[in-house]
Amino acid sequence: MMFSLVMIQPWFAVAGLASVGLAIWMHLYQRAASRRMPISSLRLVPETPPVARNRRKIQHWLLFLLRTLGVILLGAAFARPGPSTGNFSLTGGREAVVFVLDRSGSMAMGTTEGPSVWEEALDLVRKRLVELHPQSRVQLVCFPPTETGEDWVSPSAMRKVVAGLTPSLAEGHPLGALREAAEALARFRSDMPESLDVIGDLQRLGWDEIDTLTLPEELRVRVSQVGYPEAANRGLSLRVRGRDQLRRGAVVAYGGPSALVVRDQVDGGGDLVEWENPLPDDVLELPYRAPTNGWVRREVAFLQASDGLAEDDRLFDTFYVTPEIPVYLLEPHPEREAFLQTTFFLQQALRPTEGEAAEDSRFLPRMVPLDEAVGALLDLDDREAVVVIPPLANWPVGLPAAVEKTVRKGNGVVFFAGPELQPQDYTEDWATLLPVRLGNVLSFDRSLTLPPIGETHPIWGGLSEALRRRLRKAPLKKRFALEPVAGAEVTARYADDVPLVTLRPVGSGRSLFVNTSPNRAWGDWPAEGALFVPTIHMLMSTVVTSTPQLLRNSPGAGIVGVPFDIRVDPARANVPLRAGELTLQVDAQGWIRNLLFDRTGFFEIQTEEGLAVRPVAVNVPPGESQREFYAPAILQRQLEARRRASDSDGNAPTISLASESGWWRWILTALAVVWLIEPWLALGRDRPTVRKGVES
């Protein structure tokens, strides 16, 4: 191995060598020493012959060499010499460089043409580190974030940090990493030039708010893309499901059509049900086909292996399957044609299609003639059920009492408004069940029916954003002025603050009043099937109170590296649970908050004794399957455009300017020895010589 020497400040060494000429001049051109002495005028002292005033040769070689060595050592000490640690260019000088490295799941993609994308990225980082001056200072910021040690270190120290990194499926945002890098550079107070080096596959996901980024004004930016952006990648992800949506889940496929294999297993030990599904479109909705109730573990995978990123070729889901809930629709006009009945649209919404797709509904509608309703409700067993009462002009004498008895046992009742209702009689006979007192009929005078509906809405928060916008403009025409009774809660309102949905607990059950008609009498809302069907399902779910139904509404799948919540039986509140190495706590409502997993697959929630509580599914972040990329030149220009002058504050990091080598300490030690010897030799040379027998 060839040994090479480098210097941190080579110009000091050059100045030291140039100063050797000063020592030569001192010894060649210094004048002869002379002294004036008083003598007698008799001139008895012989005249001294004339001699040359300048010496032409060095008389004291040892002193000359010592002084020359001192000048050289002084320059070398400031030059900070040391052994070379890489093939870097001395012309670039020291730099402060922040590397922003993408270590997301997509960086683990393998190729048949060479190293994996991650290995290519690491090789590029190592190459950049070798090219840097050894006295440069570097910092590494990764997304997803990871521990990278001290803030500012030498290139050689950073090479050790980089060697221990691996890709991660956790969630990471490039803009967050860039903001962290910008803050670090703003705090770095030094005369070193500052650089930002972005390395990754440059997927577009996560760069939407790049205009909000601010970088230091004089920053040098370099963007490097690794991998093969043109390579195809097929992936699967689970569409986020709202609270009690009609569908249990949908599979989103990326990268071209391929048949899927679906495997369902109940409670881990049940029969495995497997079938193939063609993939005609990008989104495939999958019903549950197994006949058994309980926790279902579902795995969906491509029929054929796809590419080098295996993590997104499978997805996992888990959900709780309950018995179908019977919904008794009290029909005042059973003799009419089906499409003319008051409850026709409700029947279609609760069982929207025939055949296999009908299994997607958890409700089993049953049309009950009004004159048979009392007997049907009295014969109702303890199984959970919902009773739907449409707007009625008349009702059997014993019906209010029969419905109240049914609700107090833990069932639900849903009332709908309509033109048939007579407010005074209705309020009196159903007073023990109704959550409201009815007033006059009101018309709409606004274009928007409902106020904005957010994701946290107690009933319709699980709808997609598009459906929530459509629901705001639902074509409704009339409603009642309402006054909630004591203990009732208004869970949805019209845009003018009139209650739309009001809820009241009755015994162990719930009573719900919906302030619009279930048919087209007070608006064309029921005619919009894509909107009417999921909203009716959510209304029915609001009055369901049993633990299995609560678990059925609980999300069962999360994303690796992203905290999420799951639900268990509320009876396990304050009972310690575990999932692998994790210790879990259950709140009073049965929720386990902020679960966080670092890999995909199924995980089992268990008691400390090992009893199964429920499974949890964890998947790859959906964005890792998307193959949309930035061109490096475009992203670099966008980052350069974000450079702004800004005032930095905060404490500056401690930057060591000492050489990586300890040679300079030995040089200073040698210089100190020279400075001790040189005066002793100089004084010995200049001491006058006195001859014997000569007196002055």
C-alpha cells in the first residue's frame, strides 16, 4: 500500500520552507562584532589590519541548522500534516455537507441487472465521503428517520455510520428530512462552504408541499437518483375503510393486471378458504365467503411472483364477522307494489344486490306488515335486532309498548319523519321512545343541506371525502322543527342548525330519530343509491350496541411504522395485554391506542396468560408501490429555488478544527525543544574571548 501525506493547511508549510532563506541570510550577511574601547594616545597598541565587514560563509553550522529546523517545524505545525484517508482533491478544501438519504421500503427493490437500489445508494454515499476533505464535517439525515449518532462528524466517522443502515418500511417524509437538514445547516457557524446532497429513488410521494421549504441562501444542492425508475413494480394495498362502511375492504393493485389469490381463515384454527380472483380493474372489492363467525385473517397475494420488491406483493387484513342483524321494517302498505311501499328504498339499501355481493351487507331486512308487527316483536328472541318505524298516520294500539320492550332489552329502533306524521299524537304515544318533540314542518331555503362533514363525524365520518361532499348537497325538501328531550344527543344537523339525527338511550338499547323521509316524499335522496346505501347502513349501525358489533366496526389493519388504534372487548379495560414484545393497555371504551409495528404480517393480541384476544394485520405503506418519480434535474431546480436568506439563531455546534492525525502535537514538542537549545547555543557563540597577557 502506497503511503501518502496530506496537510490541512498546506500554505503554512510553503511559508515555512520559504522562511528558511531568513536563517541563511542571518548567517551569511550578519556583520562582524566590534566594540569601541578607550586607549592611550601613545598608540602603543598595534593597529588592527582591515578585514571584510561581511562574512562569506557560514561559521556556526549547528546553530544555523537548528534555526532552519525551527522555521520548518513552525510552518509544519500550522499545516497540520497527517496520513491520507482517501483519494480526495486538495483544491476543494473543507466543506459542511448534509446527506439526505432515502431509506424507505422501495429502496430495497432488487434488480437482475446489478446491485439492489439500496446498495447502489450506499456506494454513492461512500464515494462522496471519500472525495471530501478529511477535515470536512458531515451530517446524515434519513427518511424514515433513524439514529445516526453525533450531529457533525468527519467523513471517516460517517462511513462507519452508513455501513450499519438498512431500508425501513416505516413512514418517512422527504420534506421533513430536508427541513431538519436546513435547520442543521442554519445552526452551523463556520467559514466552510455548505452543501446539501439528496440521494434516493426520488418517488414523487411526499413532495407535495415543497413550496413551503426554505433552504440557506448560499447552499450548494446536488440531487442523485439511484435505481431503475423505468422498472415495473406490482403491488397491493388495502383501501382505508371508514367506520362501518358497507364493504369490508377493497384491494388496490398497482403495476398491471394479474390474478389474485385470496385466503381467509377464521380464528386461526378454522378451515382455510382459498379462491382466485381476476383483477379487471385497479380496485377489487372482496366479500367474505366463509360461513363461520369470528375474527377472520385474510391474506391476498398475486398468483405469480412479480418483481424484486416482495414486501408489497401481499397484503393482510383482519376483521370481525358477526351474525347478520335482522332489521324489521314495519310497512304500513304491504298491499302495494313493492316499489310503492314506504320502506322500499330501505329494503334495497340494506340488501342492495342479489347473489354473492349481497354477502357484503351485515343487515338482513325483513318487511313486516304493520298489523302483524306487535306479534312479531313479542316473539322476538334475545338476538340483536333493529326495528325501523317509517312515518305512520296510524298504528296498532299495543305497538309503542311492544317496541319499547324490544328496545329496553338491548335492541335499537329508528324513526323516520314524513308527511304522514301528526306531531301532537305522535309525540304523545311514542313519548317514552322518541328522542325529540315534533314541531311544525320546515322547508329549505339554502343550497347546502348540511354543514361540512369531517372525518370525525359520529355517524358519517367514515365516508369518503367525495361522498361527504355529496351528502352536504343531498336533495332534501322538508323536515320538522324539533326539540330534543332530556338525555338525547343531536349527532347530525342541517346547515341551519335544525337537528337531522337525534339519539337517545332507552334501557339497554337506543332510539334514533331521522328528520327526513325514508322515501322520496320529502326529497330525492333515496334515489341516489351510491349515497343513500352507505348512509343508511351507518344510521342502522348507530343503534347497535353489542360488543361483537362494536368489534365489527373496529379497524383491523394498520401500516408499518405508523401508530394506529384497534378495539377489543371493553370488559378487558385496564387488563394488561401483549403483542410479542409490546405491552398494551386498554382504555374504558376498549381501545388500544398508538400501536406501532416495524414489520408486516399478522400479530396476535394476547393476555399475559397467552389467551388469544384478537389478531392485528400490518401492511406496507401504500406509497411504496407507486412508481412515479421526479427527474433529478427538475427536483434539483426546485430545491435550488427554495434557497432564501434567513437569520440563523440557536447555539452553534462545537466544531473541532484539530487534525485527524496527532502528528502536529509531536511537531510542536520538537519545536519547543529547538527553542530551548537555540538560545543556549547563540549565547555561547557571542561570549567574548579574553587573551592572556593583553591588557587594555
